[in-house]
Amino acid sequence: MMGRKLLIVLSAVCLVLALGTLTSVGEETIKIGAIFPYTGPVAELGPKFEAGLRAALDEVGYRVAGKKIELIIEDSATSVSVGLDKFKKLVDIDGVKVVIGPLMGDTHLAIAPYATEKKVIVTSLINGMYEVAKKPDSTYLIYPTTCWAQTYWFGQYVYNELGYRTMITIGANYAGKIAYANGAADGFKDAGGIVVAQLWPPVGCPDYSPYIPTMIGTEADVILYALEGPGPVSRFIYQSHEMGLDKPMVTITQDGDYTPEALAELGDIALGIQGESAYTWQLDNDENRAFLGGIFAQTGAVPSCSEQNSYTMAKAVLAGLEATGGDDSFDVLWPAILALQLDTPAGPLSFGPEGVAIVDSYVTQAEFTQGEYRLSPPLAVVHEVRDPRLASNEGMPAYLLDED
């Protein structure tokens, strides 16, 4: 009799253990994909994007709406074809319905039709393409805004506030940087300026010395450069200095290009170049202070926009998933994200009906303070940057300038 009771007890224990195992195995999971550049011309940005994404997921313990988050990261290799292949793998094999990244504008254009067909939400990392956003069936969340709109206001700032009248642009020859350079050029021209030349070195250009004599020999008040990351930007600034290019310079995406590592390498020759930035780690708000603590614990360094952008896009996706109770289907999650109004390390964030973010932007420059080179606090703030070419922004100002 005693043996029979023991057998019953042991059987009950085994059943409880088995049920516990099944519950654990069957726990609902939300898969989030990411495509970052770990190899190729901007390989140094991949770990930065990953650090920002993981900081956001660490805050929620890799859980949202009672479900476990599984993160799957792929390397774009800074290649359009590789980026598209990795996106298809995430969607078709892994079953991912939300992808953070990739970076390059050409890859956005290549991925967009497939993302639309499969109804997969994709977030940009540093701006996105108007050609994607204008399509009524776009599934892209574009942050901070379109490439063109991100720099249009800065072109006007260069004319109206800095007082330059003629400009040369040099931009990497791919869709994203072409849009950046043309946005600044269009803003400059609309303000009354003249763009006397535009130069287009290839992506990953190893040597800018063939382009610098043209800039030296062509009459212009200012040079605007729009290159594809910290390495190319540092190389261009250094070679320009060595070859005696003494014209004033301005730049775009300064917060992504002026990483602590790049500034330490360039030293004094980076000082005094004003630029457009969607973020600076010296912004004074509660969300940024909390973000700085989390990201510094991961990397041991102050962040650039690369960490902040992936962090904020992850936070937007998480907030949307929380609102839907963990439903990641496009028809439910997309409107939930578009309805968000968030306070972020970079400032207030909302989305227009096309999925393009509405955020503030900043004028910054490199500074030397407290014994180190760093990106400055804002020299000027522009509020609610918009792309006036989008239907939802018709008749609205492209930006509102607030000089500090």
C-alpha cells in the first residue's frame, strides 16, 4: 500500500514537471530582427547600433506584453544585395514581422517592395528615403525624417544664419548621401544661395585627394560634405587639411560621424565645423540622462546618434507592442506605433501618417572641453522637422528655428 502511494506521488510530481516544461517550451515569443553593418565601409557603426538596441531590450528584460522577445541580428556587410538577402532570411525563415535597420538608403529602396508584399514593419537607422515614404502602402518607419528633409533646413541655416552665399557639396555616390547633399543644396538655393559644384566620390572612397583640388580651385564661400560614416569623414577632413583646403566647411549627420573615437583622432582640425545633428549626448532631459547611464554601462563611452537612434526605434516598437498586447501583425501594430507620442533622449517623437517621424533637430560642432574632444550641446534647435513634399505636410513649415 505504501509503495502504491509513493508511486502515485512520484507520478504526480512527474506530471507537474512535464507540464512546467511544456509551459516553458510553449511560451509565446515575439521575434524582432535587426540588420546592422558589421563589415564594409561603415563597419564601425554596427556595434553601436547593436548597443542601442540591446540597451532598450535590457530595460524591459527582453519581454513585452507578457511575451518573451527573441532578437535575431544579421550583418548587411554595407551591401545592397546582402542586405536584401538577410532581410528575406529574417522574414521567410525566421518569421520576423519587425526589422530594425538596415542603414543604407540604396538598401531601403531594394527592401521596400518585399517588405510591403510581406507586410513587415522596417525602421530606418539614420533617416530614410522619400521615395519609400511617399508610397501609400509603405511599411517603413523613417527616423528621424527623410534624408532630404533632414538637411533642407540646414542648407537654409547655412545661408541665413552663417551668411554664406556660394557652396560646393561633396557627397558619397549612393541614394542616401545624394539625398542628404541635395536636401542641403536645395535649402541653400531656396534661401538665395548658389551651388557652384557638386562632387560624388564612390562609397568607400579610399582617397579624396583627386577631389580636393577642384574645391581649392573653384570659387565658393563654403564646402558642405556628406560622406558615409566616421572613417570617410575623418579621412576627408584630414586630407583636406594636409592639402591646404582652407575654405570654411559645414556638414550633415554630424552626430553620427563625430564619434568619440573619430574626434580623438582628428583633434583640433575638427573644431569649428558646424553641422546638422539629430542628437547630441549633451542634451539636457530626463530620458537622455537615463539612456546615457544604460549605454555607458554597455560601451564605456558616450553615445553618438547611432546608439540613440536604434534605442529609440526599439522603444517605439516596444511601446507599440505593449499597446497591442503583443500583437505584431502589421494591420494592428502599424497604427499603434503611428499613434504614439514619446519623450526620447533626442526630444519629443511622433509619427506622421506616412510613418515618417516628426522630431527636433540641432546645430552642433566639435569642441574641446574638460580635456577631451566631444560633440557640443545644441548651438541652435529646429523644431518638428518635416518633409514638405509629403501629402500630410502640405502647407506646413519645414521647420521652426530656435537659436540658443
